[in-house]
Amino acid sequence: MNGDKPLLPQGAELVRPPTRPMVYLCLALALALSLLPWAGTIRWLVPDFVLMTLLYWNIRAPRLAGLGTAFALGLLIDVAHGVLMGLNALAYCTATFVVLMVRRRLENFDAARQTPQLAPVLVGKEALVLGLGLLLGHGFADWRWLAAGVVGAALWIPLVWTIDRLTGRPESSGAREPG
């Protein structure tokens, strides 16, 4: 053990596990952020903060934020935004399912390496809501809404950094060193 990295985490690397109130508080803050009255000219650029926060907790604490939470939050967003009931709920459950399937891989990466893997999920959620809305006869095809997924991917690193700091995770959280 001459200067080698210890087998088990030591000191600041030990993080208290997330609690249910901590997870739900973060999700409530994200919901409040998404309910802000954004200007109509930039509304299509505003990412889905609730989904991004939900995906963060799907990676960090999947037992506290699973498919049931995704469905409930999706219904809340449907009601808040006046969308066809169940559209966002289905999209949130789909995104959550995909992230839970690859969670083991994602938790081994830092935020910068998670971004290209989560970008298709964020853009896919927007495409699913747009496509199903069109299929069911609600709205019209405005493909600019897909930009919200791209903006969400660009904001993934600041979101992870902010939540990590608020929840007390150390700076070195994320990628594990090879070797």
C-alpha cells in the first residue's frame, strides 16, 4: 500500500447517502423552475428541468426516484403545461426506463462523459412528446421544440455540479480512475 489508492473510500470520498426528502426537495425545486413564466419567444429553448433532475436521481439513487416518481411528475407537468394527459408521463417513464437500464455504466462516468450518453434521451423525450402529440391530433409540427433537449444536454454538467454541491457530494464524485 505504498501510496496506492485505498480499496475503500476514505475521508471526503465518503458521502452520506441521499434521503427521500433530499431527492423530493430537488425535484420540487426543478418543478418550480419549470413552472416559471418563461417568455414565449424563448419557451422552446427551455429544457425540461424536472426530467433532468429525475435522471440525475435515477443515476445517483434509483431506489428513491424510479418509474412511479417519473409517472407522477409527468402527470404534474402535463397538468401544468396543459398538454394531453399522460403524454409527458409516458415520455418520463420511457426516459427513466432507459437510464435505469444503463445506470451502472453512467454512474462510472463524470458529468462530462455522461452528457453524450444522456443527450439522445433528452432529445428523444422531446421527440416522443412532439410525435405522440401530432399523432393524437394535438398541436402542429414545430421542430424547434427538439432544441430543448439539446439545451438540456448542454446544461447537464452545471446541473450535476449544482446538485452535487447542494447535497454535499465531494468534488471528485463521478468518474472512477482506471487501474
